[in-house]
Amino acid sequence: MALLAACGGTSGPPAPASPRIDYVDGAVEPIVARGRAAVIEGFGFGATQGAGGVTLAAAGGGTVAAPVAGASGWSDLAIRVTLPDNAVSGTLTVMTATGLRLTATVHVIPRVPFSRDTLRWTPRSPFPSAPVGVGVAAAEVPAGDLVATTLYAAGGSELVGSRLVPDSGVFVARAQAGGAVAAWARQPDSPDPLKSRALPAPRAFAAVAVATRYNSHFTGSALYVIGGIDPSGRAQASVLAADVTPDGVAGPFAPIEPLPAPVAGAAAVVRRGRIYVLGGADSVGHPQRSVFVGRVGLDGHIDGWYRQPLLTSARAYGGGVVLDDRAIAFGGVADSVPPGGGLDAATTRLASSDTAPVSLVSGFFAGPWAPGIALLPAPRSQFATLDLGDVVLVVGGMYGGAATNSAETLAAGVIGDSLGLFSGPVGANTIAGQNGGTLVGPASVTWRESDGSRRGLVIGGIDLSTGLRKSGVWGF
């Protein structure tokens, strides 16, 4: 297995410093959307653009130029462009001022606006258990003119009495056309650690990410389970990783580079080959201001977890997004809480946000966090966050009107590097209105289809009205 074989090794010496394109949008062979910004990383592009430029294959044949983001958008190591509206999959070409021609392969999909008004929740294949604190990730893989997506879910917990007991299960399902999902398959459990495809230790409220050549520097495919609580209810710093295929987990999970500190209930975002971990609770349930950034390396390991500027407010079990040049954290709890955040209406929750600049090229933070406006209409925590490109949804959670589902789904628009105010409720129907429960702590995942359509799922959670776990999966 590629990742397991790399454990304890190195990625070898750096490649010779010859002009080349290394990555586009943080990936070996990215899936990019028309109209979006992208960064080309490499060496030997020249200090200035001059007569150089960037082109992509064009619909109907030939090529089309990708606009460069001004004089500052071109350097010897990186070029920032906007994908043209008539670009198609094929070869991306950088032509330098000296006439050097450098190429890379890109997969281009349309940019389709998401309509919050026509959002309709539809029941999908139910989860085999009733999860709370499960982590979910989607792997998008080009397949001819299509984009095939596999969903991976790891960990979670059962409510035993008043205590959440973490699980070690890992499940895999194929996404289907129109947002449908095939049956979830639990991966083999075995007392033999080399044969088991479950987690080697139970985890809940962990962050889960998947890396492929299409979203990272890794040419293989790996699933990561980051932090989370163990059976004692304490947050862990561990990072567990395994090789995966579109059909399942291909090898045993093994520990790789841990976080600098234990964390559970963080807002975790995967963007351009980097994993961002924002806030979260420590091993005794105290919300934190910590921010970590890790990059998936050539060998599938994390090229170090880097401490970044601290959030202005400690927060856990909230939401977060990373845009082209800005990161935003919002909502969450400010009090010490039990694993998962609990159901106590008296807990201090946040409507506020924090915001900080991010470098599109390096992926690291370019300045400190600053207090932002209250993006949520009321303090809220333990909700699902679904980033749909030009719209961000929050679903469920604990807030003032949760008992009556007064605002089950809220939406905020994204314009450039600004996230608007969340408002609603939005959508043509609700999950609760279909006997799905008043969900607290559901998991969520989003992906794109080949036509640019955005799809999403909300999985599990605790029904606030009954205190029972739900196995429902709801999507659009």
C-alpha cells in the first residue's frame, strides 16, 4: 500500500530545479470550475509575465487564454489565474516570456450557481447505525467525461445512558447521479490489525479528510481521521491514515504526524491540498483558539502541522470556511462542554465570527485573525456546515428556536472573499417535516457532479425532541 509503505520514510531529495509545473490549485491533476481562481505552482515561470501567458483547451477546439491576476499574479514560482468560461478539460499551458512552454493536465467542470430557494431535502440510503460525531469526506475522481464520487465515513459514537461511546467503524458508499447514494458498506473489522479496515482506536467528533491526486500533492488516495475523542471522552491529537480506493479502504489505518495538541469538535476544512483545523475543544472540553494547517505531502503524510495565528475567540463545535484569500470561523460554543457539545440550553453559544487573510499560493495565514460581524441571526452550535461554492448552508444544531425547528436550514452567500449574513429558513421543505428529527450534531459532506451541480448530505445526529440518535441521511 502506498501510504503504509511510506510510513517512517522520507519523500526523497527534491526534484532538480528545472522549469516545470508542479501543481495546479494544490493538486497533481485538479478538478477546477470555470470562473474560479486557480494558482499554478512550479519553477521557472520568470519574474514577470512579459509576453507570456496561460491557456487552456477551449470548447469547440483550440485554446483560450486564462486571465492573470495583474502584475502581482505572476512570479517565478506561482501564477494566479481565473478559469475562462469556455475552458474544457485537457492541457493547461504556461508560456513564459522567454518562450518556454510548460504543461499540466486539468479537469474542468462548469460553475453552476446553487439555488437556496429550490433546495429540497430528500431521504437517501440510511446509515447502518445511528451516528453522532461521525466524520465524512468525499473523493471526486474524473472518469472520462464524468466525475465519480466515493463517500467515506469514520468513527462516531453511540449514546449509552448520558455518555457518548465512540466507535471504530468505517463505512464507504458510492455517490450516484442526481445526489443519490448507494448502500453504505462497513469495512472489515478483524482482530488481526493487518486485516482490519476499521480504526485501530475508536474516535468520535474527529475531522475526516480524503486526499487524491485530484485535490492534493499525493498521487495515491488516502483517508485521514484527525483528532476526536477516545472512549475516555478526552480529545486526542492523533491522526490515523489508510490507503483507499473508490471501492473501500485498501489497507490498515496507521498513525501518522499528530496534531500539535489534542482537539475534538474543530471546524475542519480541506482546500487546495491543505487541511485547516480551526478551534475545537481540548482534552477536558474547553474551547480553544488554536488554528493548525497541514499540507498533504508527496508520500501521503502530512508535511508538518503548523500553528497559525490564534482565533480572536475560543470556539468549538462551530463552522468554518476557507475562501480564496480569507478564512472565516463562525458560531460554536464558548463554554466548557461534554463531548459533542451537549444539549444544555444554558450553554453559552456564539453568533459571532472571526476572519483572517490566507495566502492563495502558500495556503498559510497572511495575517492575524480579527473579530467579524455576527453572521448567524442567533447564537448557534453543533450544526452541519455545507460549503457549496457560492452559498454556505448551516443545518440543525442548538439555537434558541431549535425545539420548534424555526430555522432548520440557513444560507449565506459568498461573493469573492466575503461571506454574507446567514438568513432563512431556506428550502422548499425541511428534514424535521419528514420525520427526520430535530437534528443536533449531524455530519455533512458536499461534492460536485460533472455538470457542475453541487450535491450534499446531512447524516445522523441527536433528535433534540427525543434525545435519541438518528440514522437518517438527507440530501439534495
